[in-house]
Amino acid sequence: MGQSAPLRVAIAEDNDEFRLTLRDILSYEPNMEVPAIWRNGREVLSEIDDVKPDILLLDISMPIMTGVETVRALHERGCPTKVIMLTMHDDEDVVLQTLKYGAAGYLVKDGSVEDIIRAVREVAAGRGMLHPQVTTILLNEMARAGQLNDDWKGILTAREYDVLRELAKGKSNEQISETLHITLKTAKNHVSHILAKLDVSDRAQAVLHAVRERWVDL
């Protein structure tokens, strides 16, 4: 079998230094390339149909056309590119708007480069990726919205669901063991089983999955 096509990641960011640094870092990643870099949303909308990137790293705070306006326009256009928002803050209204318009990930810029690379690969694989700061915002919104369902029953055991709910509250394995009156080892095993069954690599992604499926409440 031949080598798979490289993952194409475009960048929209108005800070010249951050944009170019990110381009260089991603370009050196195995099986990844950066076909375009843009300074604002207008440039994105003008060229994205020709570039056809798999992933777009999109800054929220850009001149001329903000990231929120841009992701909304891409959503309305039916653009297949998966969007990961980049921001310096976690404003609740902005988070909810961008996710409403189909953003697949949300990262804060003061995170590590490894976080961004990991997010790109996770989103490319069809999984969402949120910075932990953003997860609480989503949980609060879903709690207000209600309408939880029990589809988890076809995937998780009742005890695993109990553990997942505790994860959604931000509890550690030690706190989960105390709350549910189980051993620490059992709590860890349940968490491992949940990650495996949901096909995610960490606790934050498990919570994101549960929120998106409307399985959890606060």
C-alpha cells in the first residue's frame, strides 16, 4: 500500500509571528502540510474553495472579518473543511456560537504546540477536541437546555455512566472513588473502559462526546 495523502492544514491568524511559527511547526510534522495561510476571514472565504484544506485553524479575533463571522459563513456555504477555533479567551457566547456553526475543536492559544498538533490529528480522525476550559461552558449550556437521552445504555454499563457523570463534573479518579464508594483501582478501570468504548484518548474528549450526545448533566 502506498503512503496516505498528507493532512492539509490551513491557518487563518492575523498575528504574523504566530501564524508563521505555526506554519513552520506543522510543516515539519510527519504526513502534514500547510497549503495556505491567511490573515483574515475575507481571505479565507476567497480562497478556501480552491485550496480545499482538510483542517482550518481559525483565529477568533481577526480584523476585517472575525473568526465567528468566518465559521458562520463557511457553515452556511456547506464547506467540508473541519474548523478548529484558536483564541486567547473562553468567552461563553463566542464558544457557543462557533460550536453552533460546526466548529470541531476549540483551543486557547496559550496552550502548547503539542496540544494544537494533537487537536489537528484528533479532529481529522473525526473526533472533537476542546480545551478543558471550554468543557464547563458546554456542560452548563447543555444543563440549561435539558433534553438528555439514554443512548449511552447501548455502549456503557450503568456504573460506567455514573463514572462518566463524575468526569463531567471535573472530578479526579480519587474523588470518583470516594463519591461512588469504589476503590481507586476500580475507578481507574472504569475510566479506561469508558475511553476505549467511546474511542477517545482522554477524559476531556470523553466528556465532550457525552455532551454532544446529550448524555450528561451537571
